[in-house]
Amino acid sequence: EKAFSNRDVYVGNFKGILPHGNGKYTWSDGTVYEGDWEEGKMTGKGKLIWTSGAQYVGDFSGGYVHGYGIFNGPDGSFYHGSWRMNVQHGMGKKQYCDSDIYEGSWKEGVQEGSGRYLWSSGNTYIGSWKGGKMCGRGVMKWENGDLYNGSWLNGLRDGSGVYRFADGGYYFGTWSRGLKDGKGTFYPVGTKHPSLKRWCSSVGYSSDGSSSLSGHLLNSMEGKARPTVKRSFSEKISIGGILRNSRRISHKAMSLDKNWTACDPSGEFIRYDSLCSLSQASEDVQHETRDNNTSVYEREYMQGVLIKERERNHTEISRKNKQRNKISVTPKSSCIDMFGAHRSYYLMLNLQLGIRYTVGKITPVPVREVRSSDFGERARIRMYFPRRGSQFTPPHYSVDFYWKDYCPMVFRNLREMFKLDAAEYMMSICGDDGLRELSSPGKSGSIFYLSHDDRFVIKTLRKTELKVLLKMLPSYYCHVGKHENTLITKFFGLHRITLKGGKKVRFMVMGNMFCTELRIHRRYDLKGSSIGRCTDKNKIRENTTLKDLDLSFEFHMDKLLRESLFKQISLDCMFLQSQQIIDYSLLLGLHFRAPENLKGFSQPPAAMHNDESLPTNDGVTSQGELLIPPKGLLLVTHEPGSVSTAPGPHIRGSTLKAYSLGDKEVDLLVPGTGRLRVQLGVNMPAQAYHKLTQDEVDSTEVELFEFYDVVLYMGIIDILQEYNTKKKFEHAYKSLQFDPQCISAVEPKLYAKRFINFLEKLWY
């Protein structure tokens, strides 16, 4: 036995002067540890009892709660599972004082990974977690029988999903921050709905479940070697430290039955037929007895408010879907078809390897002004990347390839012009999360990729486009440097991959014009021409980019904002005209605000269950704090320190001034999002007035409101088409069939004038 000067007492075995072996240590405040010691540190099996009544029994290492153990809290809660340095980490199960239960993966004391949460009210959630909140793919089942299967973000439904009502009705659509937001289809009770398995596949969800959560829990808890950590033997473990991040989920959210697994909620969703009647077999039987002539409703929501509805006959929809599936469309071959089945993987891996090498090589070079030689034929970085690696390149799992980086100093300076940090640039494109392919090859055969943080778009190029860009690059560099508000596409890198056999893939890295927290409800590609500039309504999907004749809105904008917009559009068009460029477009993104005050403002965030028809609290944080008044968009005087989000990497211009606020620089207050800086091309507020077109007069589609508050995002894209001999022949040929003023292929001066005139009629 040894008593210390601070009144702590140790009784047990020693090694020299340090506790070693089995022993009992009592701190002066009454906290007691009894168990194994190693050279003065709690290591091995032991039991720790606090004066509050809390108790831990399990593994220790280096003086920390570390390994597997059971913790009983003073409030009646308990946790059994894995620990790392005093916090829950790994697989574990916790029951809270109010009988809520979470079972699944933990990281640094909060839920992260796959897990299941059962509320005492009977609701259940099973799926992915991040930072203690439901995030990713998950399924929620309410006590009343309603069920949601889809995407989550920060504890709220966000993204594609299916909502099944207890009475048997279904809604397939999209959500944003817990609210229906965007297009969807409602299938009333008794109506044949799409196969849930097919829907899971269409949105990229796997439908094959695997081992259960309990299996993962047992496997992760037993038989693992524990790393050694160190802590002073006299340093008491604080119960506050153990519990600092451990919290119950405050939402009255959704929960699933005990038979569900946490590995793959989509697979469980399909297989859970005994309780939910959702198996494919039962669906087929039900479909045979349903009335296929029942109407279904194509709807569009904005922040939970229904703004458009179109009644459709189910037979008509089924017939068109079958026809669409039967039609074999042969798109123009992609420039990367030679990769075969693994083309996307190889392309992304090669791209990441090359960009890491290039940025790493050019970054240490001292910053200097761009010279004429930086645009020349010799301004290239070339490297061979053998699969086994070399003196200069790491080994990799892709195929052997040659890498070429064009004008590295020019693009390095362009990135710095937009304040892009080299490390952040590499992490966005070359991080572990990789790139997402946006779509299959279109008319041009180009393929688009999006960085995991949505900041950058990567597009494959044809050889002719590469030549145009290199030819115009000196003038482009000067234009972008001179006009900080330019709307023209921002290029940050130009590269080429060459495979064995001479196959080449060229691609460029651009800033994403739609990098924003707000959902983009409509996308338009506007050229100012009218021939072939409309989209078949039956082919329009949630993310379809519409064309000139599809735009049924006119926009009212603050006087000074409009003047700034068209001043820059004119300057950009003059530049493109000087480069003999045509076929460019204004890519316009619209974020609509709900056209009426939502009832949800008076509801606390916890009121989520059984709320499918209810809007959520748009202007309230998860802690109940009112961000801004529950009104429409509001312009306020700019305050640099108050802006809540930064714009995308393609924006570096100054804050715009508004006439309505006395020619002062302004910010935009957006309910539920915060304060956004208004700059040219991003966060630009306007009112969109709906124009009733002739096609809508006799349509079953109902537009419920005449005008909306909108936030605009825009930029000029597709600037790599010269008015060359091919386009001149196209103009001559189409002029025989159509009005020469209305076709896309016209000479650059006329194209620019028509483009500006068309846009000026839309904004007033």
C-alpha cells in the first residue's frame, strides 16, 4: 500500500516504485480503479467507478479506456462496445436514458458509418451516419407505418428517395433539407408503381444486402489486437471526457424493425416483405390486381410547397417507358471507349496520378509573370507512368500511360488568380473520394466528371477543341485577368493521356458554375436561336438541361444588378467574337423559393415523424435558432464577416451593388441557408414571372403560381467552336430549310448580337 501526498491511495503490486500487476487505486475524490497495471499505467482488464455512480468495466491501455468495455452512465444509460482513448470508436451499442437505442459504428464518440437507431416512440432508422447525424443512404420507418428509403444529409432527407405511406401510396422524388424539393411522381393507393429494386438501381443504390449489424458488432469487438497508448498513472479519467460527444438523437425520427441490418439498407428494403409487403414477388402479384388506368400525378415542389401538378394516365406512362427502353440509341462513340468496362476507373486513376505529379512539380517553381514562351509548343510537362512505377512515378493499379500537361505555368497562374490553393486543388480532384461521372456520352461524345466536393468539372475534349483552346489561350488569359467578373468558363488545367497503341484522351478542368448549397431546380442552355431548341416533355427528368424554347419565365432584377450583368455579357461576347467563336451558350441555373410562407416555421425541428405532407422549418437551425425572418429573399448591405458560404472556385469578382439599397454592395439572405455574397453569376436574386405558352392552354399540367423569388447562377460555356469551313457549310445548308437568322450556325458578329438581344428580352 502506498499513500500519495495528494491523498490518493494505491494498494497492490509494484515494479520498482510504479504500480505493476494487479492493484486498486483510489483518488482523493472517491473515484476508484481496480484491475491490471503496467509500469504505472492502467493496462489490461479493469473496473473504474466514479463518485457519480457511473461505472466502466473492460479494457484499458496506457491509462485510457481503450478496447472493448461496458459503460453504465449515472443517468441510467449504458454503452457496450469498442473504445479508443476514452471515447466510443468502432462498433458498439448504446441505450440512452429515455430508452432510445443506437447500435452500429462509432467514430470519435459519435455515430459514423452504418448503424441503426430505435426511438422509444417506435420510429426506426437504419443506414449511414456521419458526425452523429443520418447522412448517406438510409431507411426510416415511422411508428404509424410510413416509410422513407433514400438519401440523407445532416439528419434530414436530402436527395433521391421513395416515401411509402401507411395506406399504400408511394411518392418517388427528391428532397432538400427535409422538404420535397424538385420533381417527383405520386402513385395513389392501388396504382402500379415502379419496381423498387429497379428504382434502387437507377439512382445508384445497391440492392444486395449482406451480413447483419450484430454480426459486424461481434466480429469487430472480439479478437483484435489493441494498440498501446500512454497516460500518466496518477491522471484520473474524467467521466466528462468519456461522455463529451455521446448524445442521443434529438429528432423524433424514423426507426426500423429489429430484423433489419445496417450493412445495406437498400437490400433490406427490398427483402423486408413480411412486414412491409415490399418484396418483388408480392409486388408482381399486387400489380396484376391493380387498375392500370388509375391516374398518377407528376408533381414539382419548392421547399415543400407544391407549385406544379400534371395528371397522367398510368397506361400512357407505362407505354412510353417501355418504348423508351426498347429504342436502341447509338450515341457518338466516346473518346475513352478504348478503356472498355473499366474505362471510368482507369481514366480517373490516370488523371489523379498525372495531376498530382504536375501540381507537385510546378508548385515549388517561384511565382512569376507569364511569358510568351509559356504558351508555346515547348511549354509541356511529359511523363511516362508504368504500372510498376519508376524513379519519378509511383506504382499504380491502372494501365501504363503517357502523361502530357499543357502550359503548366499559365494554368498555375490562373489557379492562383482565383486563389486556389495547390493542396486543396489536388485534394478536390485526387482525394480518396475520387470523381463522379455525370452522364454517358452525349452528342459530342464528351464525358463529364465532377469532383467529390462539387467544385470542379472535368470534361474530355476532341482534338479540334484542344487546338482552339491552345490557340486562344493567350487572349483568354489576358481577358480573364482584365475582367474579374467575366462569365466565361474558367479553365484550371489542360491535360492528355496516351495509352499503348497511341489512343489519346484529352481533358480540361473547369470551375463548376453550380457549386452552391442551394438546390438548382431548373437548368437552361440558352443560345438565342430557335431551330431545334426545345426538349420533348416526356424526356424531361430532374436534372435535364432545358433549351431556349423551354424557358417560360421572364426575370425582373434590380436595376444595377442587371446593368452589371449585361455590361459583362457584352464584353465577353466581344472577346468571343474576336476569336471567331460561335455556338456558345449561357448556362442558367434557377433556384426557386417557395411562393408562400411555410407553416413549418412554427414547428420545431423535432417534429419530423408523420410529416410527409408537412413542410419543415426552412429558417430554423437544428437547435431551433431562427436564422432570418420567414420571408422571401432579402437584400441587405454587404458585411464581409457575416457571409455564411464562399462561392465556387470560378468566382473572384467584387460584390455587386444594388440600386434598391442606395447603390451599396449587397448580400442575399436566404431562409434556411444564411447570408450569401451577391456576385456576378452567383447568388443573384430576381423574380421569375411565368409566361403561359400555347402548349399549356389545353394541358393537364397546372402551374399554381404566376411568379417566384429565384436565385440565379450562370456562366458562358461551350466556347471552343470556331466559325470554320464546316460551320459555314452548315449555315449554307440549313439556310435553305430555315430562316438564316434563327439557326445556330451563323457568323460570329451576328451570333453575339442575337445572343445578347435574346437575353435582354428575358431580363428587365
